[in-house]
Amino acid sequence: MATIKRALISVSDKTGLAPFAQGLAAHGVHILSTGGTSRFMKNSGVSVLDVSQFTGFPEIMDGRVKTLHPKIHGGLLGVRSKQSHQMQMSEHNIQPIDMLVVNLYPFEETVAKPGCSLEDAIENIDIGGPAMLRSAAKNYSSVTVITDPADYERVLEEMRTNKGTVSLATNAYLARKVFARTAAYDGAISNWLSSLDAQGEPGIFPEVFTVQYQKKQEMRYGENPHQKAAFYTEAHSNQGASVSQAEQLQGKALSFNNIHDANGAFELVKEFTDPAVVVVKHTNPCGVAVDSDLLAAYRKARDTDPTSSFGGIIACNRQVTKAMAEEIASTFVEAVICPGFEAEAKEVLQAKKNLRLLVTPELGRSVSVEENGRVLPETMDMKRVVGGLLLQERDLQSVDEADLKVVTKRAPTAAEMKDLLFAWKVVKHVKSNAIVYVKDLCTVGVGAGQMSRVDSSRIAVWKGRETAKGFNRAGDPIAGTVLASDAFFPFADGVEAAADAGATAVIQPGGSIRDQEVIDAADKAGLAMVFTGYRHFKH
């Protein structure tokens, strides 16, 4: 690689720019720049030549035209090893530009602001920046191109080590990042502009939807051994704590199914503010509990269904303590995902070498679609069908007691109301048709994914009773429970079955043409029932 002698720097994000430019100057690199970037570097003590002086052509049209010039693009695109290119560069007085540092006008940030006008959006569409980036990246064998400030130190370190040069491998890596960034940038512009209605107001769903993901890891296989798979994360996600952002501390590589299950477990445990534990198997919660102490919550959640909990995924919304780690280590668990592990807990779990430990800080952050309707991939739920994509807002709906409508003669007691609100959070994360029985802020029976709501209820009751019988627990576990249904009861038989099983209160969306029959059945059985006004289908 040739020594870097000339660099062009033009950036909107000036993070880390001063020490980087000073580092280049220390290597004797001549720096070209534009507008605000030029002023910034001069104020930082770096000698800079304005691009207009380099090209002999002034910036015009309010700065819209400044780098779109043959001396710029010729200096970036000229192949150093090609004699004809070198002859033409010499003939037209085009000097090589060995490094380009550009990040783009903040289009995404601009349109994310409430009330962003079409004029503001248009003015923040960068033209010269992407053009230069693509020119330099195409010619990466001769040009070092940087669009991410995180790469500044890597490049400077190579120059220090290699007498002012950057390796071809690093140049290729940086070029790949450039093409990914310009693709994402163009996608953001296309998404926003194609979402505009006839009045120029942005909507939620664009005519053409573009989203970008980065490969995080390749996997041994997918859902089944005959399927190849990889895990991708949103390239510019801003959604806080999630399985996609988790750091793995120990254990075997996560499998396709591990990630799917961990996501389900963690998204459910985020619903709670008090100490909570969720155990998931095959994407459905088999045990969920809240308690004043995380260890107590774990024991309750696990003991909802110890058979299914074996080999499950555990999610917690607090740090795992040594005592809880010892409890976890007493059985087979695939993975634990939580905000952190105490030092002594890590020591206990180190003995379980295959156990995957995942840390996701920043619990409690919620996301929503921006007020101005900008499409944010992280607020969207995407479901693939063959040859297409279903796109919807994520189900982030929640209720408080004040939102509920009591429809029966008897209102829930204070204890029942707590359990009903808990059960509603859980049923949201169970595959439809979903029925959840709860008592004392702990699941007792879960019925998931059945074609009939009555069958889901029967399974939940049977599972709760069989678990109690198998572990020699006295009494009927369903007696005194509350029930949550993810969608309305189309007939009275579902409520009648719940009453016969021993439930005392029901939370459901309401909205059936037979609501009155269902309410009458509840009144006849002495049940308390509340309507939420919306459902939680999960297919």
C-alpha cells in the first residue's frame, strides 16, 4: 500500500475528529476539507486546505455543490496501478486523494423530529457525501475510506505501525462498511419519502420498505439440523435492552431456538417492575412469578411446571444472586438472561460450562412509533411469509386498573385485581388461543396455541392439577385462581368451564356479540369479570 499523503475530511458528526485529524497531521498528511468541518479543524490547530482552493471552483448553491468535481472524484477513483489512469490524472492536474473521511447529513435524525417539514427533510439529503464514499470504496485498493468515527483509532494505529500506510485488508473492511451505510441511508430516505400522503404528511407504512440487519453470528443449524441459519441484528437499533443486544458471558454458542426462546422470555419479564422471573420452553412461558425476592420468584415460576422448566430459558429483571445461582445450578437450564450476575453467582455458574449466561442492561426502556409517523424498524413487528412480509407496530399495549371495565355484579377484590393485571401481562406473551390461570402473582396453569379457547382452558387446568399431583402438593391448585384470556370468549362455555375449575375472576378483552351471555354466566357462577377493550393475539 502507498503512504497516505492527502486526505479529504467532511463530516456532520465530529465525534473524535480533532485527535484523529491531529494524528493525521503528525504523519505529514495534507488535509482537504469543507465548510464547518474545515473551521472545526482549524480551530483545533490543524492545517487545512479548503476544497474550493483545491479544485479552483467555489462552493455554490448554498453548499449543495462543492465536492462534485473531477478533481475530487478523479483523485478518489484513479487506479494507482493503471498507467492510463495515471497519465490522465497528470494531464488534467488531478492529484490523488489517499484517504476519505465522510459521514452524512443527519437525515434520519432530522425526520425523527416531530413536525419535520418536507423542506427540512430534503435539505438533509446528502448528495456529495454518498457520491464520494462510493467512489472511494470502489477504489479501496488505493484509498482508505472512513464513515464511522469508531474506526479512527484503528486506522491511526495501523499508520503508526506501518509507516503511514493502511493495509488492504483494513481498506476492504472499511469499504464494506461504507456500502452498508450508504444503502441504509438511501433506505431511510426512501422509507420516509414513500410514506408521504397526498398532503405531504408522513405515514407509518411506506410504499417501499427497506431495513438493514448486520450478521451477529452464524449457527450450527436453524430450528432443525437440516436447516442452515444465522442471527442478524438491526444495524442501527435504538431499542435498549433486548436479546439482540445481549452480551454472552459464558456457555456454548446460542442456537437458533435459544435466541427465539430467550427473546420471548426477556420481553415478558420486561413487563414487570417488581422482582420477576420467567421460564420459557418452545417460545411459551411455562412459569412466571413476581415476589419481593428474586429467588422466591424463581422457585415459584419453576415450580409452576417443573417438568417443562427442565431445559428451559430463564429471564429475570434483577441481578442473579449467589443463592439463586445455586438454585439454577441444581437442574438443567439452557440459558439465563438478565441485567447482570453478582460475582459469587458467576463463580457458582462457572461449573455449568455449557450454560449460557446473557447480560442485557438498561431494563425498563420502552419504544414507540415517533409522533411524526417515521417508520422505526425497532418499533415494528415483522413476520415473513413466502414471497412477502407482514409489517405491524409491536404490541406494546398495557393496562392499569383504571383502564379496566367491571362488567359483572361482583367487582374483583384487591387481591384478585392484582392477579388479573399480572395474568394479563402474561397472556400477552402466550401463543393464541391463550389461557392463563394465576394465583398470588404466579402462574398455575398455561394453555397455549390451541385451535379452541375451551381446549386451551382445559389444558391449563389439567396441567396445573397434574403438576400438583406429580409433586404431591395438597389441594386443588386451580381453586381460587383468576383467569386471563387473550381474546374474547365467543360463547359462555369458556367462562362456565373456568368457574367449574375453581377460578373466581376473569380478565378478557370483551367485544363478542355474545358478551351479555358470557356476563350472565359469570354472574350466575359468582365470578368477577373485567374487560380490557383490546386483545393480545399472538400467532
